[in-house]
Amino acid sequence: MKLRFILNPHSGKLNGDADKISALAAAIQLNFPGADMRLTKAPGHATELAREAAQNGYAAVAAIGGDGTINETARGLVGSATALAVIPNGSGNGLARELGMPLLWQEALVRLQKPRPAQCDAGRANGELFLNLAGVGIEADIAWQFMEQGQNGARGKWPYFKIGAKTAFTYKPRTLRVQTDNNPEQTLSPLTLVFANGRQYGSNFKIAPEASLTDGELDMVTVLDAPKWKLALAAPSFFTDHWRPFGLTQTAHVKRARIVQPGEIVYHIDGEPRKAQDSLEITVEPAALNIWLPCL
């Protein structure tokens, strides 16, 4: 069985450390003798490596990294017989948690030795694939600012936290016109509007606790704007499976949505920031991707 492991060498705890990368490579060979491991060299490289593996009949490609690396890898596999496996090595590891993957890569490798095959839905935002979440609002603005600061060398959780804390006090919701499926258009001014294939951003922060990767739909979650004290009190509830106080969220199940906002729209796909002009189209592709789940 032909397997390829695609590693972002700068993700998570690896952070370009040659000794750690060598140890990971040795563990891969121990658990999967003869497997092929490739390191990504630039944005988009994981997609090329995954597509090449699919074209050459590989059984599966395992993405080692955060949600961005996983997203890039999946783009090269959608519509093929080659399955996506996930070895978490990011910060939040949202999709890996949804798939039930252990967060230690040593354990994840063992649990993939006898995988359970399944099929996963995929979302599209203006045609671009997302596996977990896409959205507009405060978190998209934070992601964009973080990307811009990262270009100047600011990376890691602390810069992200500082940007988030500052934005939480200054962000002003924008007015959106939203039409879903065959429903009438509605006007919203949300703190955030999320289209969830999976349940969480990562670190067990569950924005859409009822979402499923396999139901053929997206959960559209509207987080309403509210006084800062109310948002602060509600924040712990997002780490639970069901409890949402103060009526701050509204959820609808959708297969298609169109967001209209004159001018520039900042949004994110699996945490990676993007910009669109005037409108944003969201769709879902049921059972678009073969995946490997860990053995029980």
C-alpha cells in the first residue's frame, strides 16, 4: 500500500528543528515501512504533492501540520480515490480533533495503522475549498491582521492574542445581506457569521456543536453583537457541547449561501484569511473527500 506523508516543517512544535523532523521521519518508517515523506517548501506545495500522489495511485496522503497544511493537502485529493489522513501539528488542530485524532503525533501514527475509511463533506467559499470552517466577521479580521503582522516576523500565540484582544474592543460589525438556499434574503449585522462543516475552531472552542462532517450540509452560525460583558460571560459556554446562554447564537442548516456587502469582504477559510469584492458564495459538496479515521 503506497502512502505519502506531507510535512510542513515550520508548523507547530517542529518549527524547522532538524532533529525533531528526523525523529518524526524515523517514527513514520517504523510504523509505515517504505512510506514516502515530503517537506513543503512554499504555500501551495502541499496541494501539488497531494495531487501527484493521487495521480500515481497512492492509497492515502497524510498531512502533518495545522489546519492550513491539511486544507492545502485536501485540495489535491478531492474527487480522487486517495484518502486524506491527518497528523496534527498545529496550534488549534480543529479538524484533527473533529476526526478524533490523538494530538501527539507518536500516538496518531499508531492509531492510523488500521484506519477506518469514511467520506467527508467539503465546503467552498468562492470556489475555494474548506474542510472545517469559513466565515466573515471578527475572526476573519483578526486572521487578516495576524497574516499582515506575520509578514513582518510576528508569529505565535502571543501576537495573535494581542491582536484579538485589541480587535475585540474596536470591531464594528458590518451589515450583510444573506440569502440561503431558497429562503428570502435577510439583513444581518453579526459579530461573526460562520459556515461550519466541523464543530470547532480548535482547542475545543465549539462554534457549531451540532455540525457534522458527513451530513451533506453546513451549519450557518450567526453570533450576534452584544455588550462586551455579555460576550465575556458567554465565552466559556463555547467550550461545551450544547450550553449557549443569553441567546447569542442562531443556527441554520444550509447547502448554499450568498453574502452581499458592497466593497471589500474579508473572510477566512480554515483560518486562512482571504478578500472578496461585493459578494461571497458558500456551497457544500457532500462526500467530496475520502478520509482515514483512527482505529478505535
